[in-house]
Amino acid sequence: MDPITLGVTGLIVLIALIAIRIPIAYAMILVGGVGVMLINGPLLVLSQLKTLGWGVFSNYGLSVVPMFVLMGALASRAGLSQALFRGANAWLGWMRGGTAMAAIAGCAGFGAVCGSSLATASTMGKVALPELRRFNYSGALATGSLAAGGVLGILIPPSVVLIIYALIVEANIVTMFAAAMLPGLLAVVLFILTIAIYVAIKPDAGPRHTGVNVGEFRDATIGLIPVMIIFGLVLGGIYGGFFNPTPAAAVGVALVWIYGIFTRTIGIRELMDSLKETAGTTGMIYLILLGAELMKIFMSRIGLPQATAEWMVNSGFEPMVVLILLLLALILLGCLMDSLSMILLVIPFFWPVLLELNGGIYQGAEGAGFGMSSEELKIWFGILALIVVELGLITPPVGMNVFVISALAKDTPMSETFKGVMPFFAAEMIRVAILLAFPAITLWLPRLLSG
């Protein structure tokens, strides 16, 4: 079989395995291993497997992943989500739709100490849903805002998926964190505006309430201080050059643990549960990484990424048109697989295409292509890619955030939740358009830090 045909067949088989709910890690290991075996024989596969796991897992950059996962697991048990929601609701709850806006703000704040979209949606859902029900919010707005708010966890630093992207394209993790800040804040603003427009059209969907008294407002605001301190010390320490991401994550773990001990929300049992959750999540991520490495070996041996890049470069399309087509492909793939799997599987194909269109790795900022250096291109593309990957968390048939929230809100049909997230989907498309039109929004903070 022709090598390119073999590669395309392998991708089709991989997507078919994912579609029938074979775990993505096993699917990639199977397709990658069989592919290399067909090209070079079984002995080479066995020889590579002997050292491949160590080669992948011993990367120091990956050590940050379990630390941030543990930080999120501890934060889920330390009561930070309740403090965030109470504080946000004290500031915003008096407005029409204000409690839903507070849920969005709470999701953003919790994402800043968690880094996982599913954990953000699940944790904030448990906290905010009872309040949204108490104030008679419609099922669509209540569940839709929480499902959409959960996607903020994937982009607002620290983000596990953002770290994995940085490792794939060999970008600086600190720079990627900086680049994600303004687009993340833009998402919060657009989501809150979406709720304001929604309740302006349907006033009964998000009734206002009387707010809180002065004492409750003060206490709720004070409750936000620990989160601000943790977030400030972790990211401030990274941006200030006091420590690298892995030590920063360790500092975050220690701070959240101390907060949990001080508030008596984390004991030995909660600590052990957090460690077990971290071990399970990290093991899953590392196994996916192993499968992705096997797929990369298979694809590189048959030359499919290089052939794809060459075809795109010679297609005659403008670089911006190609970028938009690649982003649309990511949205479609998001309907089939989770965000981490997409980043691991697709970025090794898409990044060489953009690199070639930009004139290669040595392309200067004043050259052809996208009019920026390749280092800035990988930052800009990474943020755009993560935003559209987010959309897979709220679009059918996968829509993992929708499933998580629907499991919590059993009285709201899943169809209502999908209806509720559609306005937020439109807001995300507006955000993508803004960032495409104005790359400086993404690149301003990285340029400031590097300058």
C-alpha cells in the first residue's frame, strides 16, 4: 500500500475506534503500533516500546502536569468554589441574570486554581445550581451558563491542555500562560454580556433578587482574598521569574492544602482522595501521551504531516484562509473527541502547515505569511486552537461539560442544556473572530514580558 494511503487509512481507523468509544489512548497505541509494524516490522515496534515510555515520561516539562492536577483536586475539596461563587454573587447577583453571571465569574476564578474544564463545570455546578434554582432561573440558562463557564478552565492559566500544547510545539509554558490571560478575560466579558442580552430578551429566564446586606457583602468579599493570594503568588511568581512552572505548581498545592487545613475542609481522607484522583488523571494523560508518540512515529515514517504541509502550501490559499479552515476542522473534530486527545493528535499535523505558510522556522516578523515570527505564530495559533477545542466540550454529540451538568441537573432535559449553551457558542465564535482580526490581544502580554 502507498505510504500516504496507509496513513490516511490509519487516521480513518483511529476516528472509527474513537466513534465506537474505544479509549483514545488505546486507539492511538493500536493504530500507531500496527502502522509502524506494517512499515518496519514487529521487531522495530518492540525495540521502540522498550525505551519509548521512559523517553516520553521522563520529560521534566511534564512534571508540572500532576502538580497542577493535584492543585485542582485539592481546590475542589477545600471549599474555594463556594467562596468564589459567594463573592461573585455578592457583587453581581442584584442584577437581572446576576446569579448566572456570578456562576461565570466563579468558573473563571476556579479555573485559575484548577486548570480542568470538567472539574470546573462539575464543582461549580454543585455550588451554583441550587442558588440558580432558588431564584427560579430557567433550566436552559442555569445549566447552559454552567456548562459554558466550565470551558474557561481549559484556557485561563494554569491549564493542563495549554501545557501539553506548549510541549508539543516547543513553546515556553510561561509565555503561553501570559498569552492566555487577555483572551481568557475576554471570554468572561463576552459570556456576561451574553447573559445580559439573554435576560433582556427573556426577562423571566433570569430574575433579579434583592442582593445581600452589608455584612454578608463584606464577608463574601473577604472570602475572595485567599483565592486571589493563591492565584497571585503562583502566576505572579512565574511571571516575576521567581520560579518555573513546576515549582510554582508545588507552591500552589501547598497553599491550597494550607487553606484547606485552616478552614478544616481537608483532612487525611480528603488528601488521600486528592492523591488518588491525581494518580488516575495523570496516568490517563501519560497513557494518551504514549499513544500520541506512537502515532507521531507512524505518521512521520510515512511522511503524512510533511505531505499535508506541502499540499496546503501549494494549494494557493492565503495563509489566513488556511488557518480558518484548520480551526473549523478542530471544531468538527471536537464533536468526536476530548480536548486533550485533539491537541495531541491534530497539532502535529496542523503546526507544520502553518510554519511552512509563514516561511519556515527562520521566518522573521517582517516577512511573508502571517506577518509575525514563528515563535509568535505558535503562541497565537495555540490560543486560537484551545478556544475552538473548548467548543467541543459544549457541542453534541460529545459535549462533556453538558453531560456533567445534566447529571447534576436531572430535572432539566439535556436538550434544554444544549439550547442554553448555544448563545455562549455564538459568543465564543465572536471571540475567535476578534482574536483572528487583532493578534495583538494575544501577543501583547508575551511581548511585554519578553521586552
